[in-house]
Amino acid sequence: MTEIKNAACVGGGVIGGAWVARFALAGIDVKIFDPHPEAERIIGEVMANAERAYAMLTMAPLPPKGKLTFCKSIEETVKDADWIQESVPERLELKRGVITEIDAAARPDALIGSSTSGLLPSDLQAEMRHPERMFVAHPYNPVYLLPLVELVGGKETTKQTIERAMQGVEQIGMKGVVIAKEIEAFVGDRLLEALWREALWLIQDDICDTETLDNVMRYSFGMRWAQMGLFETYRIAGGEAGMRHFLAQFGPCLKWPWTKFTDVVDLDDALVEKIGAQSDAQAAGRSIRELERIRDENLVGIMHALKSGNGGEGWGAGKLLADFEAKLWANAKKPEADLGEVKPLHILDTKVSGAWVDYNGHMTEHRYLQVFGDTSDGLLRLIGVDLDYVRDGHSYYTVETHIRNLGEAKLGDALYSTCQLLSSDEKRLHLFSTIYNAETKEAVATAEQMMLHVDSKAGKSVPAPKHVLSKLSAIAEEHAKLPAPEGVGRFVGQKR
């Protein structure tokens, strides 16, 4: 089983910097080589956007962020790495030279992936001493959010290398797809090139402008493709007769002269300026970093929607996210109950990220509920109600919550939460949780909750098993010595 503990990224541009973020946020130390004088600033900005996106994407506890080390040579960067990702500019001689230099300095068992968008791996590995461990690992931007990576082996690449690469990308939450034969541009970029070619003609011929073309895509088939792809979408379009009917009905259209796939548009200065001006107008003054943040928020929302699809089992990228979160929760440190000192249990430490605030810079209302939900989940894991327990068909469901907002949590504030068990029986938990500002120790909000133990398959409440109740009783016995916290039993509108 391949496990990546140390990664190396050679090239830190748009793709290379996002690879750095993907590795680091999976808890992997990353060494980086990029001769650009502002490489540290650029990668730092990419990391900031990636961390903001992950704060929106999942509340599963991420592993400690990997350490970033900027190196002065390729040799220093790659010598201890398990996975080396090359992301230098798309020129064959440059890439081949860099990969050959990586090969000479890396451990013989290290995996070497190239981010090339279309060069053949056989051409890239031609001068290597150990070509069997080199392959294309072609991702999609932003690499830290979009999970697909095309894995393409060259003539000298071994089957074992591709298998190890599949295991490696799974570790960092990505979906590896193996391309059976090496061809220029692989699969994804071939599809994109065909669409891009026709799009350029539509702009050149003044059929529409760039904003109209993008609107046609994002309000229609773009949403379909996000969850089902091309062939499965067209299968549905064939109705009850399926794909065969669709091909019979629309196949003849392929002979009609609708598109200009065989013609190449002349990207002369006039067309470049035309597209550039329309694109500037479409951006409406938004910077690249602002557009990246908007893109990330939209992608997170799509993945969340797909995560809840298919009857709650997830679909596509959402299913992949759910599976990755399950692994994060399984590997997360469980809260520990220190009953030597009678006090509410310290459950959660977190920080108010940019994804959590409103236009005033304050934490939004639903994020308080999210933190309180994670706090009660922490207590449940402490008593043995973890993911395996839930998969077996039992859990605790929250049936009532009352939240009080006592202060303000602002952008960048460090927070922690505590939980006090007020009472319990074989079916119910009565909890009181508090969110504190970690610096001032002042209470920011409280939540009183009632939870009910259920058989989720039968859809009814049932007694919790003995091993859960025994852990509960130990906490309940100690927490019975605590005074009732201020605010217990309040109702909305009650005077203080």
C-alpha cells in the first residue's frame, strides 16, 4: 500500500501551487522548487484560498497541515520525496530535462508524476534512468478542489507504478482515472479542445460574445455534466428506449455542417483583442483572486449538493467527498474525557474563516449551529457512537435545540467549545454546550439540546446498548456534581 508522507513539487504556478495545497491539506509535508522570485507569495495566496475553500467544504477534522519548505535546487527538493509532481511550463525539452534531473536525484522507488496537459509520457521519460516509475498525473484547476486526475503511463511505465499512483491520489481525496492508451492531450483536454475550437469560431463570427457563451454553458448542460457526464446524460435523453434510441434519433445530425471542428480559427491580433475586451467586461473589475474565491464557493456548493444526492448516499464528486470525509473522521483524534477534574468536556477547537462570516465580518447564524452540531458529534464519538456505529444502523438524532447568542465571533477568532451532560437515560441525552473565544475566554454562544437514540433502519427510538450507556454513566456521574449552567431551560423571549 503506497502512503505519501513527503511530497515534492517542482514548479509552483497555477497548477503546481494548487498541488502544493492539495498535498499540504492532506497532512503531507511538501518541498517546493520554483525559481520565480515571488514563488513564496504566490503559493501563499493559493494556500490561503485553498484553506478558505476547505473550511466551506468539510467540517471533518483535517490532519495537521503539512509543512512547506522552499528549496534552492531540484536535488534538495526531491531527494526524500515519496511522490514528486512536475508542473513546469508546457515545453517538451524543458519538461524532459527537468524530469531527467528529478530522476537522477530522487530515490529509485519514488513516484514521478507530470502535470502535462497533453505531452506523451513516453516522450517525457525518454532520457530517464528509471522510466518505469514516471507517469502523467494530469489534474484540473483548481487542483485542491476538483478531484479528477488522469493517470497515463508511457511505454516504460509499469503497471505497478500506476497502481501505486491510484493509491496515492486516493489518499489525498482525488479520483484517479487510468487512460488505457497514451495519446496527446489524453481524454479531458481533447474534449475541451473541441469545445474551445467551436467557441472561438462563435466569437470570431459575432454569433455571441464571451459572456453569452459562458451563460449558455453554465445555465444548461454545464450543470448536467457536473453530476452525470455526457453519455449518461444522453442515455436519459433517449427516453425509455435509452442510448440506442438517442443515437438513432440524433446520429444523422453528425453529418450536417453545424460545426467547424476541421477548421482552425485564425487567432490574429484583432480576434485576441476582441476576446480580451469582452472578457474584461465580463469580469466587471473583479480580480483573479476574487474570481478564484467565487469559483471555489460555487464548486463547494455543487459538491455539497452532490454529497446529499442519491438518497443521501452521494453521487459523483459528492460521493467521493463523503468517502474522503469518512476517512478523515476515522483518523481524527477522539475527544478524551478527563474525569479527574469535574468540569464540562472540552470538545472542539476551531477558527472563524472567511467562509463563515457575513458582510459585517461576523460569524453567520448557521455556523453557530454547525459548531454546536460538531460539539455534540464529539461527545457521541467519545461514548462510542462513531461512523461504524452509525453504519450499523443506530445513532442519536437531535430533536430540539435552543441557541443563545451572547457575543460576537469575528473573522479570524479562535474558538473552542465545551459540553456538559445535564441528564441521560437509556434513550435520551440532555446537553448544554458553550462556544468560547479562545483568547478572552468569554462565552460567545450556548446551545441546549435534546438527543434521542434511534434505530435508523426501523425509523424509531430504541434504548442505547450497554457499552454506550456505561460510558455515558461515567460522564453523567461526574457532571451531576456540576451546578446547572446559567441559561438552562430558557425560552425565546424570556427576560434576563
